[in-house]
Amino acid sequence: MKKSILFALGLASLVYADMDRCVSCHGVDFEKKALGVSKVVKNMSEQEIKAALDGYKRGEGGKLKDIMIKEVNLGVDTNAMAADVYNEAHTPGFERPDSEFIFKKRRTVRTLHKLKKYIKDSKEEDLSKVKNKIKSTAFTYYVYDKYLRDHYDFNSTKANEKPLNLEDMYKKVSEVKTCTDHSFSEEALFKCRLKFENLAGSLVLDEVKAQKEKKKAKK
């Protein structure tokens, strides 16, 4: 029974990882044309979505079929995926699943997806805003994640050898997201969130270090 439950959690996590690949092209609420050419999924019925997925599974489709055929041939249940996509498209943010772990992972994946986009769309003059966004996200994780609060050691955080720029932060957030995509247990997810907490903590320590150096220079 225990193995069955773990296997089910693993499958569910894979579904959400697949969902994240979907939103990277179709938009968080499936409101965009993928690569500017697909139909807007948000405007499709659940039956239309399933029909499209079944077509890809048969090797049929439009301009993006080469991409989509790979996605739906990962052992995807088109009934379940069509229902999930339809619900995602009509639920602002996300709908809370029954499993607390899946909910936590799903929330983390989507938050990191949006954070990556925010960083990518930012300019160097927005650096302080990006840092604040990362710090506030890390704080939210810490406040609402009891497992993280019970296991996180603040002393494990260290300042960076040199200040991070936007590219550095985008790379580090991307690494955390990839880690999260492949997490199928509370412990594995904790390791990913720990990386993110350490990133946020290092930004705080960088600021403290900079302030000390500034005061020292004035003397």
C-alpha cells in the first residue's frame, strides 16, 4: 500500500511538471497562443482539448504537432490531462489538490515559473526590486512551510563571493525550479526550497556586507 501511495504521488508530481511545461508556452492561465500560432486553450472546451491531445497521440496535429506529440507520448492519460488543463485555464492561479505535498509542490513550481519570467523581463536598474521579490518569496515559503521551519538552519547561509547580477539570479532560480520539478517527496522538495532560502539569505548578507564596507570607507 505504501509503495502504491508513493507511486501515485510520483505520477501526480509528473503531471504537474508536465503542466508547468504547458504554461511556459500557453501562459499561466492558458490565455496565450503557444509560439504565436496555436489555438488559445482557455477558449476551448474540455472535449476539444481532449480531442487535440488524442490527435497528437495518434501523430496528428497542426504546426506544433512535433512538439506536442512528444509531450502527450510521455504516458499521459488524455482524459485526466484534458480535465486538468481545462480546470487550470478557468481557475485563476491554481486549484488546491487534495494532497498537501502536491499542493506545496505545485504552488512552488508556479511561483518559481512566474519569478523566472519576472527576472527575465527585468533590467539592471530593477535589480533591487528583483532581490526584494526573491526575499519576499523565500519569507513566504518559510512562514507557511512547517517542514522548512523545522529543518532550515540559518547558519548554513553564506554571503556570495561577489554581488549577483540578474543573470546570476535567473540561473539560480532556474536551478531551484528544475530541482523542484524532479522532487517527489517532502525531503526532496525541502532540499530545493533550502537552495532558494540560501539564495535569499545570501542576498541579505550581501547587503549587510556592502553596508559595512560603506561605513568603513567613510571613516
